[in-house]
Amino acid sequence: MWVGRAILWAVILVVLINGIRAPFERFTASESDSTGTSKPSKAAQFPSSSASAFAMQFANVYLNYDQKTAAAREAQIRAFIPEGADGQFGWNGVGALQVQSVQVAGVDARDANNATVTVLARSQDKWFRLAVPVYAKDGALVISGRPALLPPPARAALPQAGVRDRDQALETELQSVLSPFFQAYAHGDPAALARYADGKTLSGLAGSVTFFQVKEVIAPRGPAGERTVTATVAWQIPGSGGGNGGELEQAYQLEMVKKGANWFVRDIRGTPGQGAS
């Protein structure tokens, strides 16, 4: 008799497990297509690129106003806002504001139709963010509500960085290599650059700057035949009207390769910064 009861309980457990599992499988199946690949979320379907451009154009109108030209601003802003909305969209028509820079900082899409586009703007040497709600439908766009001013992004504190184990002998050696290289890099002469390149064609700055000095070379210890180093270079910049535009120190990351007794540049790029791992 106990065998029959065990079989009965096993049947009941199977029924219960299948009953719980079936709705879950139907739910997960609805999130995937027939090939088993997950479908993109509705938020991913929001047209972020066009909404970003739309919000930036709107912000240029919204954040530039003058009571002397209020009517012109209203005519411009109506192209962005819903039918029947206040023509000045919250401005009381008094005073003046002018922004010098407007850029899109990000898009937070809630679904396929609604998102908040965050714009970074500068006015009178002050930075702030403007959160702009945008509604999208069938390729059409509209500002769906009043924007909101937000504080600018906080300034990040860089982690302690720096090369702790530096190869000072190599740094001194590369000073004499990189000074003529950067002089050729400033001129952009392909033949001159080829003398320092490790087989790769390097493009220079085509005379847009004048080489002044390699201020510093930082070389971490590593393999004898190759090393990635950082060089700080001072350029003299031509000013307007042919005058002296001053001097700029800039940082470069170089992949160096040693062949025989000589070092060559395999690649040159901007440094990833102190916070990079």
C-alpha cells in the first residue's frame, strides 16, 4: 500500500511543478523571438539620435531669450512644443538670457515613445544641465513637458596614478630619439617620419604647429625590446595674423620597438589619462 501512496504523491508533485513552470515558460518565451534571441526592450526602440538633435535645437531656442524679441522666440519655439501650449513655454517675457554652448549629455529612454534628453549648457561661464522630456511617435517628435534645470556633473577625483617603477635609463635614451621624431611629426613629412616608424605609415601635423621641446618621457620597466611610454611635448602654436599663439604642452602615448641598437615608433596616440587602468 505504501508503494501506491508514493506513486500517488509523485504524480501530484509532477502536476504541481508543471503548473508552476508553464506560466514562467510562456513569460520568458514572450521575451524572445522564434530563434531564441532576446528581443530588444521597448526603451531600446526609442529614436535616441533624432531626439537628441531635436532636444538640442529646442534648448538653443529655449535658453536664449530677450524681452525685446519675445515674439520671435515664441514663433521659433512653437515648432517644438505641443499644439495649444504656452507660446513662451514658461518664460514670463522679462529679462534676457544667452547661452554660449549646448551639447547633448545623455538620453534616458523609459519606453519606445518617451525619454528625457539631458543637455549640458554654458551661460556666463556657468554650467548646468537641462532635462528635456521628448515624445516620439512614427518619426514625429515633440517636447512633451516643461524642462528642468539640474546641477552640472560633479568633478571626479582621479585615483592616485603614476608609474611607480620607472626605467630612468630608457627615459634618458628616448629623449634623444623622440625629439627628432616629434620635429618630423610637426612637419608631417612622410620621408622624415618613415625613418622613425616601425614599418607603419605615420601621419604628422602638416606644419600646423612648431616643435619646441620634449618636456618629459615616462617609461615603465618592461620587456627589453618593446615598451609603451608617455611623452609630454611642448608645441608652439601660430596665432592669428601670423603672430605667436603661445605654447601648449600635450601628452602622447607611444608604442616603441627596439631593433638592433635603435628604437622605432610603432604607434602614436593620445594618452588615456591618469584614471585609465
